[in-house]
Amino acid sequence: MQITLPDGSVREYPDGASGLDVAASIGSRLAKAAVAVRHDGEMWDLTRPLPGDGTVEIITDATEDGRHIIRHSAAHIMAQAVLDLFPGATFAIGPPIQDGFYYDFAVDEPFTPEDVERIGDRMSEIVAEDQPFIREEMSKADALEIFARHRFKVEIIENVDESEVGAGDVVSAYRNTDAFTDLCRGPHIPSSGRLKAFALQRVAGAYWRGDEHKEQLQRIYGTAWESKKALDEHLHRLEEAEKRDHRKLGPELDLFSFPRDLGSGLAVWHPKGGMVRKQIEDHSRRLHERFGFEFVVSPHLAKSHLWETSGHLGYYAENMYPGMEMDGGDEYRVKPMNCPFHVLIYKGSARSYRELPLRLSELGGVYRYERSGVIHGLLRARGFTQDDSHTFCTPEQLGSELLMHLEFVLQWLRDFGFDDFEADLSTRPEKYVGEVPRWEQAERELAEALEAAQIPYQVAEGEGAFYGPKIDIHVKDAIGRRWQVSTIQVDFNLPERFDLEYTAASNDKGRPFMIHSAKAGSIERFFGVLVEHYAGAFPMWLAPVQVGIVTVADRHEEYADRVAERLRNAGLRVEVDAGSGKLGEKLRRMITQKYPSILVVGDNDVEGGTVGFRLRGEDERRGTPLAEAEQLLVEAAEVPS
């Protein structure tokens, strides 16, 4: 058979050759690193005979696809270990996830930390045994007999979810030993011995199929990597991430809190957090104004009829809060989105092509009923503020508007200290609204905008929303984690549903394109990302307190107050600690609170009109004239332009 390699070269192989044979013919190093193969875009086990002529790509262990396969195999090995150690247990599903894997089990008693340690030890034994992963295909009837005592597997087989077990009446499974078989489409690593580095991390409760009305299971999380070095680096990142967790730093730095009496997923902002948030929102307004947006404001609720027209009640009702009867029977709903209100503003007047593009912006509070299991501090909340913008433009303006939005997004993210960008371009799904030529134009011009901005991107075929294609912008934070932040979304649905029009130069009626864009995504989530990116040590322009002043003794308090007043008049946010505590204690408090600059005043400073001060990351300066210190501090606190 003829195999085409990624470099375009063509090689001949005997019928029945495997991906491993192809890898070995290229080089021993590639064969050693290989974990699977992609044949004409479809993933295959490395040792499985290839189906015939086609394009072949070798998947190695240090790639994302390779790690995905390693982690999926680790989940199977963990399931085998659990069933070995807990004969009464049954298993549900065990997928790979970002940076790791999990498996769900039904057991008589919750797993203890000692149980997890035993499971890890048994996994190591299975790895040492180097058990092969053997693919088998069988009928549904045979599969039901094999998995008869495992009720969750039976449910999967009876429903034959193609994404999990196969297609039609054929069910695929992988056997490691005669005693252990698991449903799976694969592929897997060739044998358990190829699992070089793993760690079990924690146990959590999880509902079967994520449905809170179904049985609660025990979920064991783990991580697996291509080498011990990669595993150790990941575990170090996790330690760093724990230190940076915004849910921990928020209360410690007096930024925000989640009072129990308020309700799950709802935060209150303390003065310091409110000040940082104000800087974020002020910068959002500055940039929106610079990029030609006009500001609008919409209410927090509307009649249900609006949400019926927009389609939210049809497609999004489970994430909306229940309606409230008012005004003699009319039902109202709190808003999960701002977009229908902006559509009404557009529709409030007859529009000419001369008025387009019309760019509207709002920092609008929205409310979504997120399930309790997915709420995660500010990163996934029930009440939050979106920095929403909506642009209405002609087809001829779409390309330049998309490019403008992308330039805006990049400016926004760079101003907040991010400089490593990636993007996903999500294209038309099987079920969609709108005309195909419009989809094709929008997808093409989204891609051209990314290419013009030189942003590396992947095409997520068929992953667009039913109402339009989009770009998702991802950034990497200070410890290398990837965050999806900004979105630029074309919408064909709302203009159709609300029958939006404009009068073209020819006097004909046209349907405008609509672009949704959220640069921060939500202020709350963006705030949480910033806290973790900076570990709470915000750059000076964002910091809630920019300058902390401490006195050596009580007699220096009057001078400290004069220094503070002068710096406040220069536009700086200043706090004075003139308490009676020891100097070292006062300094430690300000350092712990991550103030970006600290001034110390003593006898010599009072006499000479000077200060001792230190900017974060720099050496201490003593006896600096106050005017010079002021200039340096003002420059350090300058807002990005």
C-alpha cells in the first residue's frame, strides 16, 4: 500500500503494515516516541494494521494528541486497579481532560486518601506488567453479556453513543487482561508499560452524566505525562496555581468575598477590589471610546416575550432564572445576555447605510443559573458584568470591522500584561441559521483578520454556534496556563429574528451583519484571571493602593500625612500606616498586601524633605527628595495608553 507522509513523500508498505511499522521505517527515535497514528484524519492504535492507502501522521507522546491518548490509557489502568482492589465497585466513564484524566465509580464507601494511595500503587504494578491494550469489536448482545454487572456500561451500550463505544450494532472495547475489559473507541498506547509518569490527585463527588437528579458517584482525578520531568513541571505549576488561586487571594487581599447569605456564585466587592475593578472598567470605556463605540445602558430584566423573540427561551432557558409575574400577568426574566437590548436600540430607528457601522458598548450586569457543580469563584459565577459590544454593519464593512475588533482585543490584552496569544476559529456546524454565502464570507474574513494580526490559530471545524462563526482568543499567564478570554462572534440569528434592516445606497433594504465582542469576557472572570496571573501583585496602575507610607515613629505622622496629600494630588492612591507598631511589622503588612511601592519616613526625611522608598522588584532608595520620588511614582503608575 502507498502511504503519504506529512512532508508529501510517498512510501510503499506491505498490506497489513501498522503505524509502528511506518514510524520505525522513518527512525528509531520516532518509533520510540510514537503512541498512535492518524490515517486520513482518523486516529488508529499504533500496532493496528492500517486500512490501506492514505495519508499517515505519527502521533508522538509529547504532543497534545499524544498526551490525550496517554491520559485516556491512564484512566483505563486506574479503572482496572480500582476493580482489582474493590471487587464490589462498578465503573462509569473515564475520559482524558485538560492536563489529566478522571474515572467515575460507584462504591459502597467513599474513597479515602489511603485508598487512593493503594490504587496508585496497584496502577504502578499494572504498568510494570506491561499489559497490552488489545482492541476488540463485538455485537451489542455480546457487550451486554460481558458488562452485565456494570449498570453504567449497560446504559451506554443500550444507547450506543458513537462518541464512546462505536457505531450501529458494533461496540468497540479494549482488553488488558482476561479479567479487565473496558468500552472505548480508542486509540490507546500499545501497552501499560508506556505509561511513564502519572499521579493521582484527588477524589470528588460527581453525578452520573452530570445530572444532579441521577446517582452520585466517586470521581478520582489524576494526571499523566510523557516523562517524569514533564510530570514534575506540571505538579510544580499546580503548586504555583494553588498559591495564586483567586478564591484564596481575594479574601486575603481584601478584594472580594462570597458571603453564604448572598447565595452561591454571587460576590460582593470590598473597597480595594472595587478600586481595581474601577480601573478595569475605566480602561474598557477609554478603549471603547477610542475605537469608535457609543455607550448604552439597558435594564436588568425584560418581558419574557423579548427572550422568546431572541430565541433564548428556546435554546437557553435552563441557564435562565425563572420568570416573575408582574403587571397583571406579564412574565419578566432577569437578563442572561445584553444583546437583545442593543438590537432594540438599533431597531428603534430606521437605519441608513450612512449610519453604519453602528458600534454599541455596555458594561452590563447579567445573571445565569449555573449549576452548583460548575461554579468556580469569579471564573464561573451566577451574577457578573459583561463588557459587551455589538456592531451592526453592511456586508462590505464586515472585514474591516472584524480586523478592528481584533486590534482592539490585542490592545486590551497587552495593556493588562499578556503577550502570548493563540486563537480558535469556529466554523459552521451541521445545524445553523443564516445563508451559506454569509457564513463563508464571515469565516473567510475572520481568518484574514487573524492572519493580518499574525495570531496563530486552529480551525475548529463545525464548532461554531448555530447562529454564526467566531474567534476565541486565548492567552498564557505567568505560569504557562492557557485562558480563553476574548471573543469575536458573528451573529446571523438576531438580525433575522428581529427583522433588522438598513436602507442601502440603491434604496433597497439590506440585512446588517451583527458582531458580538467581549474583550474581557466578563469583568469578574477577567479579574480572577488577573489575580492569578499576577499572584495578587497587580501592576502599579491597577493596584488598589499604589503607595504605602509608614512612619518610623509617632512624631513622623504629620510629615507622612503631608507626603500622602501631595501624592494624592498627583493622582496616586495612597495609604498611611502611622500606627504605634514596630516598623518591621508595618512593612511586612504592606509587603504581604502586595503594595507596589512603599515609602518610609523618619527624622532625616522630616528635616530634609525626603523619603526612603522602594518600588516592587527594585532596590531601596534612601534620602530621595520628595519631588523626585513623586515623579518616579507617577511614571510607574502611568495607565497604558
